[in-house]
Amino acid sequence: MAYKNRLDKWSWRVYPLWLILLIALFAIIFRLAQLQLFDTENGRIFLQQQGDARVVRNERIPVSRAEIVDRNGYLLAVSSPVKTVWANPRLIDRDNLALTELANLLSLPVAEVEKKLSSKGSFVYLRRQMDPQQAELVAEKKYPGIFLKTEYKRFYPAGEVVSHLVGFTDIDERGQEGIELSYDEVLRSRSGLKQVMRNARHENIKNIKQLSPASEGQKITLSIDMRLQYVAYRELKSAVADHQASSGSIVILDTQTGEVLALANQPSYNANDRKQFIPEHMRNRGIIDLYEPGSVVKPFTIMAALESGDYDLASRIDTSPGKLYINNKLVSDEKDYGEIDLAAILAKSSNVGTSKIAIGLGDDQLLNLFAKLGLGEHSASGFPGEQSGYLPRYKDDALFKATLSFGHGLTVNSVQLARAYAVIANHGVKQPISLLRLADHRDMSETHNIDVVSPATADEVLRLMQGVAETGGTGIKAAIKGYSVAGKTGTTHKVGDLGYEGSRYRASFAGIVPASSPRLVAVVTIDDPVGYEYFGGDVAAPVFSRVMASALRLMNIPPDRADQMGVPQLKTASQQAYEKSKASMKVDDSRVKHGSV
């Protein structure tokens, strides 16, 4: 009886408890239903967001940087997919990690890997831009907290041959030098973004949606012709080595368009091997380095004389006795050439002759012509770091005119000099320089040209310059069998801390081929050659000859002196016109009033 009373008393206490539990259960069910069906802001969406925060991530969609190619489509810069190994140190079990094995797979010192994994953050690069096959060996080990992702690495198929022009990017594919830098915004691609679902091992298990599309950069087509570039680089490298020179550069222009067909420098570097980068070797000397041009500007002095109307092809200058004192300063020739005409002044590279002509010109005629030719101004090539050079202000002084006439007292770069020579080749018209293929940039090709001198004056100077590469001229080694060559040699003393250095030189040659119907202009300069050969005619002229002979063949430009090759000469219409104008030119021995200055 007592037991039954106790049981009834216990049951009375249990029933309310069960009731309370049931009410609580129904309240929870009701609240869940309310959250799921009605209060979405604080309910289902909230719960979904909490779940997504643990498994859903935004992931970058990598896209490669645009290519750089030469005018014929030859690849100069291309991005290829590679793998990057990274880690989340918070997920790594340091006690059970095979650290030495991992370091060997990454080709890194154990201490370096250990230091990186000691980071307190949730992301650290272990090795960037690995070969995909090597990176997959790491992935196969399935190390906890260590992951792979795809990136792009820039490669340069032509290596050191065109590295100064193309330049390079950093590890994140941002332009650092050359075309890569100047056209970085054009080449750069924009990564996309997508939403993915990941598991606890940081592996993608589902692509949810694309948040933003990737956009590719624009391919850049350079004006460079790699056939000519290889030849120019090879011959320049050989000449610099043969003459133990410190450096050198060569520039080739298309006279019809102003496009740069080749631009090579020595010493060079390989952008694919960053370990051997030497700052001194990375400078694009053809565009950045400035130097006194020396005698290669003498054709411009003759051009100014002819354009003035005070001189013509019959004018003769007395250069005896091969010396000229101006303001107690000596201007001299290699020997006494006596009384010579303008053609001989160029062929013999007479300092006395050009000095007397310059002194006889009115005021700043010579300086103004130099400025019109583009000396001392940017060529607007768009290349980063291009130097404008220096063109002095006019001085009413005989010595100033004299030194300017043979290329002293001003500085230029090789591209500027080539553009100035292209004015002669292009019948007195100055065209803009382009490092891009103009067929792809009509806005650039329609740029207005500038008339510098009359066509007659430019053509006369071009004919006079042919004597330089003929027998008796200082540039005979620039001659090319089967082709006429117009050019000029130049040899200048290098400038040191105390002035001109007596035993250090810069040898140059600038020329135009074929002279009868110009297609190509080239400037070769060799800095600081060692030995008894240091004149432009001995050092730079042979490089011009070898490079341009190959260029003429590669571009299928027919010989204009086929008789030199043992075959009958077939003349083009422009060559026939040239011969006709030459035959009709009246040349006599009379002097102009300034001829005996």
C-alpha cells in the first residue's frame, strides 16, 4: 500500500514534466518552421550564410598575359601555365610532416621551408611557378595544409637576341622593362572571379557560379623582323668580341614606313634566366645611350650647304694644308687633300672642308637643320627611358660652327641618327619612328610627315654619300657586292672626367641601301674597341656590310649593280630615273664665292 502511494505521487510529478517537454518540443518545431518558411532574413538565409561561410569561397580565374610577336608572327613573349605550391600553416601537423621530403620536392633548403611554415598566418607561398610535373609530385603526397594553384609564367623564346627591346615582367606578370613595360596596360589581362564549394581539405568539389568574366589583353605586334634581328645580333656580337669592345648597338629602319626592323645591343641578357641579370647589360643602348656622333653628321652639313643655295655639287673647297686654326684651336685632316669638291669632302671625311663650309653658312642654318632632322629630341618611339640627346644653343662663333659641322658638341642616340639618315633616303621627308607594325595601327601610319629639305637636296646628298663606300672612301669596307651603298663613317674620342681621352674611341657607320632606290637605313656603333683598328671604317663598316647584305637578300630586294655579280643589270624605273638625273646634271670646275673660304 505504501509502495502504491509512492508510485502515484511520483506519477503526478512526472506528468507535468512530460507536458513541459512536449510544449518545448512543439515550440522548437514551430520556430524552425517559422524561420524556414516565413522569417527568411533571420532564418533560412542566415543558416545558409553560416554554412556557406564554411565551404563556399570566391576563387580567381587566372588568365594569361597577351603575346608579343614580331611582324611575321614569330613569338617573342608568351605566358604558359605553371603550378604554385602554397600552404596554410594552421592546418599543418608539424609533428607528422615529412619536412625533408617536402623540401626536396620543392628544391628548397629545409630551413627555408621550415621558416615559411612557421608563419602565423593562413597563407604562405612555398614555391611559385614550378614546373607542373614537379608540382604534381607534391600534390600526390597529399600533405595536409599544402595546396597547388595555377599561375602563368612569362617565357621569351628568342632569349637574349631581342631582350633589350621586348623587356620582361616580374613574377606577377607586371611589365618591368622594354615593350613589356611601355605597353603593360595593353598586354595585361584581367582575372575573372568564380564561386566554388570546397571540402575540409581545401579541394574544389563544385563550381557554383561565375561572378565576373576574365578579360584577355591585346596582342602586340612589333615592327621587328626576327630574320634581320638574328643576323644583326650575331654580327654585332661577333664584332664586339673581335675588337674587345665594351659595347655596341645596331639599328635598322625601313625607309618607306619608319618602322624599326632590327635593334640589337651588346652586351645582352636572357630574360628567361633572372639569376644572371646584370644591370649594366640590361640597358637598351640603341635608344638610351647618348654619344657624340662625330663625322656621321657631315652629310647633314653638306645638306645645309646645298639647301642654302650658296653651294652646289661643283663647289670646291681648299683644305690645304690639311690644318685650320680657329680661335687658337686646331682642326685637322688625316693629310692635306688640297682643293676638293663636296663629294671628296665626304669620301675623305675632311674636317677642314666641313668646317669651312659651316663657317660660310649664315648664322644658325646648320643648327636649325640639325633640329629639323630630329637631333636632340625624342623620337617618340614610346620606349621607356629613351633619351632625347643634346643640341646646343646657337653661338655666333666660328669654332662653334666648325665643331658642330663634324659632330662635336652635341649628343644623339642611334635611333635618332637612323631617323635623320632616313630623311636623306626618303627624299627630304622625316617620318615618325615606330616599334610597332604600322599595318596594325592605322592611326600611327596616318601621322603627318614633315618636309625637312627639298627632294633635290636630299637626292644630291645621297649621291655624294656613295663615294664613301667606294674605292678611296673611308667606308670602303661597307660596300656590298651587287648593291650601291651610301653612307658615312664616324670616329670620335670618348669623353672622360678630364675631357677627350686620347686612346679610347667610338666607331660608327651610318648607311643607306640600295642607294639608287633606298629601302633600308642602318646605324652601327661600337664603343671602346681595343687594338690598332678603331676607325669607323675598320670596325663598324664591315658589320654594316655583312648585316645589310643578308637583310637585302632576306627582303628580296633586287641588286641595283648586278654587273658586279657577273650578270646583266636590270634597272627598275626609279633606278633609270636616277641615272637620267645624274647624266643631266651639269658639273664644272667653277667655284662659288664661298668655295675658297
